[in-house]
Amino acid sequence: MNALRRWAAGLAAAGLTLTAGCSGAGSLGASEDQVTIAMVSNSQMTDARQLSAEFEKDNPGTKLRFITLSENQARAKITMSTAMGGSEFDVVMISNYETPQWAKDGWLVNLSDYMAATPGYDEDDFIPSLRESLSYEGDMYAVPFYGESSFLMYRKDLFEQAGIAVDPSPDYQPTWQEVAGWADTLKTPNRAGICLRGKPGWGEVLAPLDTVINTFGGRWFDENWNAQLTSPEVRKAVNFYVDLVNRSGELGAAATGFQECANLFGQGQTAMWYDATSAVSVLEDPKEYPDLVGKIGYLPAPIVEKPDSGWLYTWALGIPKAAKNPDGAWKFISWMTSKDYMKLVGEKLGWARVPPGSRVSTYTELPEYEKISQSYGPLTLRSIENATPNEPTVQPVPYTGIQFVGIPEFQDLGTRVSQQISAAIAGQKSVDDALEQAQQYAEVVGRTYQEK
């Protein structure tokens, strides 16, 4: 039994159930004409749910049922169901962390034949780095709904008021030391200088923090799987992050994740935000934040030693091997990840809400989107293309992944370590104490690879 399956079995033994907020009638699970979809409750997925009546209108024999979950819930419950061979879900929203591992373990349906048999689907239109990250042995086992790297978002008007000039050259990459100085300058009693995630979860606080660790020269393991979380480089990076967020970041940072930072930035309560490039779908929507139109500037992920420090991530859709309705599942997936869906979002909800970073054609064949994304579209593509998941750190490592370590154990290890970091941000323990405990967790995992 591999690490993920053991972890999932432990959750099941602990009594974690698959209840969640959902829409539609009937009991949990799919019938012949029903497709049950487990998805993360962020803005792009909310849009898909809002537009799902269009799918049902064109596919009268298929009924959709959505199970919407917070990110941490989604990871736990989707993993538990898929690992244990459950048939609760026909479609699961997973990422480039899970997909190659689950494909190797035989937990997912190979989608290559489905794609080839779907006229006009054009899988070659997906951005190559994302397509590769969702493949195993040359076949795709999930398809991207949207893709992202990370960048720094800042209020141009607040920078101007503070007398902060940003290097306008296209090759400019700010350093973290520069960003910290800006944050200190922009901090006021009523506004944070920067918002940084502090919420526990390997997909929450560790997402931005790992990019900081990488560019500071740190790593999770050396090439012999010796844990490195108490190395000078990691200590320096984590102390920098914790000090910055406590000195010039948002209040209550230990409970702040992606959505909370999005709200703070959108409401003018923080001058900067380092996070996912996909945030533009909400921030640049004039219906959502009319006061922000034209006021947001974008810069590449900040660096120290390692250049191009942005992450590579995609929320994607896959079909579990035990799904009751795989054909209906693919019908929905192919709709939600098609070129036509991108146009539908633009026409119905506004072009700023088109799911970014998945298809090249979004940037080359949709003039309306190209026009509104001039300030962030090219940087989004460049950041995704320049991300280096196979060489994520300054020094050699035996793993892949930028904001995660691409091994099954990381889902549990990352969660445990994130809890230590959040406790340090909350002032419940020192960074050194948090990293000492994190090191012990990582050493246990490292030994299992040393023994292989």
C-alpha cells in the first residue's frame, strides 16, 4: 500500500465522511444520467457551475451534480475517495501534483482516447508545460481547466503616492529584499503593505513559501534524501517570510489563504499581494472590483539567488477509475475545458473571467481577451513557460515540483509542516522550533527513500 493510500485509509478509519455543500437532487454518487463533480470552490469553478445550465441544455440526457469544497477539504476528500476506489465522484478536480502519481498507480482513466475521439477538442492547444505536467508515459490523465504561475500584484496608484519607482524594463525581476522594503513603506495603520498566505495547508501557506525557500537557496531534501529544513538557507527564508508578514503584512495572517488575500487586495486593504497569476480572473473583473480597473501592476515572482522563481500549477479535471459514468464525465470535462467554453465565459460573464493559462488559443484567437489582458497576459504566459519544476532549487534535489515536493508522502508531510509554519506566524512558537519539528517529519519521509 503506497503512502497516499495509507493516508487515505487513515482518514477513513478516523471517520472522515464525504459530506459537503452541493447542488442538485439525489444521494451522493452518480446514476446513469447523472455526473457528480467534486470541485474546489474558487471563482473559476463558481463560474463553471453558474454556466452549467448551458451544458445541460445542449446535453438533455445528462444531469450535473456539484460537490463544492474548500481547497483543503477537496484535497483530503478527493484523495480518500479515489485512493480507496470509491465511486462517489465521476469527475474530480486535481492538479499536476496528483495526476502523474495517480496515473502511475492506476487510479485515473487515460483520457487520450477520449480526446482523440472528440472533434475539435485540440489537446495540442494546451500550453506544453501544463500538458506535460498532467501526463504519464506520454498520455494525459487530466486536462487543465486553468493554469498558473505566481507573480507580484501591486497598486500602481499607491506606489506612485509613496514615491516608489518600479524598473520598467521587461526583464526586470524584483528581489524579495526590494519587495520587503516596499511593504514597509506602504504599510499604514489601516492597510497592509503586502498580503502573504499563512493559512495551514500544503496548498496554502507552503505554495508561496516554497518559492521563497527555493530562491533563497533552500530545499526540502538533498540529493540523498537527507532532510534540509533546518539548513541555514531554509532558516533564512522562513524567518524572512514570517518577519515580513508579521511586520508589514495583513492582520490574522495565520488564518489567511488565497481567498482572504484576494478579498483584502480587492478591497484596497493591502498594497501588494504575491500569489497565483490566476487571481486576475477576479481582480481584473470590472463587475467585481470597478475601483481597481487600470490600477494594478504586475511583476515576476521575486527572487534572491534563483531566477524565475514562480511556481507551475494547474487545476485540472480527471476521471477516477471507479467512476460510475465515465462517458458522461468526459462529456462534461470536454465542455468545460474546450475553446468554446472560453468564449462562453467571455460572452456571458465578461472577458476578464476567462480561465487563464490553459490554452494557447485563449491568448492568440480571442481578441477581446488579448485586449483586456495586455497588462498581465504576456507575463502570465512567460511565467508559466519559464517555471522549472524539474530543477526547482539552486542545489540538486531528487524530486520535482516548485511549490510542492512531487512524492506521495507530501500531502501529509506538507500539511504537518504547514501547521508548524502557521504556528510560527501566529507567534505560538519560534521559527527555529517550528523548523526543528518540521525537520523531524521530513527525516521520517527521507528515510523511506534512502531504504529503497
